[in-house]
Amino acid sequence: MSPTRTTGWALVGLLLVAAAWGSSFPLTKVLLGSMSALNFLAVRFVLAAIVMTAVFFPALRRLSRRALVRGLWLGLAYGVAQMVQTIGLQYTPASVSGFITGMYVVLTPLLAAVLLRTRIAPRVWVGAVVATAGLAVLGLNGLSIGFGETITLVSAAIYAVHIVGLGAWSTAREALGLAVVQMIMTAAVCLACALIVEGGVTLPTTGFDWLAIAYMAVVSGAVAMIVQSWAQAHLAPSRAAIIMSTEPAWAALFSITFLAEPLTWRIALGGALMLGSMLIVETGPGPPMDIPAPEELPEASV
């Protein structure tokens, strides 16, 4: 497959990842009526880790020691980001939390420029600003900075670190095994937090709850992690962040479709801005950023 075609499939893959994440919002909204957030995350990611390990154990065994360590660091970052975001959500409205979390679309090119020493094309910065405006239109009715908002911004920074690290360390050959390691570590972090904070894990009690958890564990958890790990082996972190920042727009679309939530001008305008940000980045002349040579990438250590 030609590099151009591979890049195109990677972009499509990340867009589907964002759609899968967005589709989990209506289900999560229903599940949190009967489960705590920490219990939900623990059950979801433990189930995803079990499925991925059982199905893709050979890929896990083929990982080099370096890739294994890198996967553990990436999984730790993703798991901590999930926990910090969940804590912040208890102190701030969901719409504000979604907007601040989506700030990784701006933080990712900043971190890529600093950590990977890459030159970011002007259109990527323009796309990041337009995407941020779309997030604001979708979610914000007002914003005050308090404890919840502050630690949610911390989670956005950790998500950005994960995206940059995955873009730097993922290779097409080891992407599958790397995804499995990340999911195992994420599950371990979520399970540990649930045990420490809540003293145990409460399992779902209804058939619908189990089906919803299974979908989010397998589709928007395991499959999404696999696709993201593969796609970021072929895409610069800044491009990946802008594609994945469409998650709130997908969430709005699925909520309108399945929960009969109204289609407002804010959703329409915000979604249009998100689409515009992708077009700005992907249709401009020349590469959106310089990709460092493999020997220039940072190394993970034990």
C-alpha cells in the first residue's frame, strides 16, 4: 500500500475512533445512573484488557522489551488521564469538562514541537484554534476556573502527552502488541483507583448494562485502542489530535439520534467548525509538520 493511501486509511481510522468514543457518551449517561464513575471505568477497561490479551496474546509476546516499557508508560498516562478527568467531572459541569478535555487539540502540537522538536505548519495551528472554537460552541455556556476545571486541564495535558508519545513510539509492526500493553496498564490503574477510593468493584446488574459495558469495552475500548495505535504509527501527533477532537461532535450526533436530544444551532455550528478544522489541516499544501527521524525520537527507560 502506498504511503499516501496508508495515511488516508489512518485518517479514516482515527475518525472512526472518535465516532466510537462519541457513541459511548449516551450509553455512559445511562450507565452512570446505576454505577459510579470509578466502577464503570474499572469494569470497562478490565473487560477490554481481558479480551485483548486473550485474542492478541501472540502479538503481546512478540513485543520487544523496549516496546513493552513504552506501552506501560503510555497505558499509565492514559489511565491516569481517565482517572483525573473523572475526578474533575465531579466538580464541574459535563459540558465544561468536555471542552477543557478537548484542549488537548491545542496542547498536542505544543508538546510535539517541544518534545519531538518538530516544526508545525501554520495551518495546523489554525486548525487547532478552529477546532477549539468548535469545542467551545458545542459545550460552553460559561466558564469559571476552579478546582474541577484545573484538574480537568491537567487531564487534557496528560491526554496530549499520550497522543505525542504514541505518535513517537508506535510502529506498524508493533502497534497491536503496544495496544494490548496500554489497555492492560489502563485497566490496572482504573481498577486500583476503584479499589482504593470505593473499597471494591460493583458489577452491572442488568442485561442492558452488561451489553452497554461490553460494547464500550470491545468497540470503543479495545478496537479503538488498536486502531489508534496503528493509525498514529502513520500520522503526526498534531493531525491525530485534531481528528480525535471531533469526539464531542459525534457524541452530540449520537445523543440526538438515540436519546432524542434537540439539534440546536450550537451543535450545528460547532460541528461545522470541527469539520472545517480537519479540512484546513488536510487540504493545505505541503506536509503539516516535519516528522523526526527514528533516531531523533525519545527513548523510554525502565
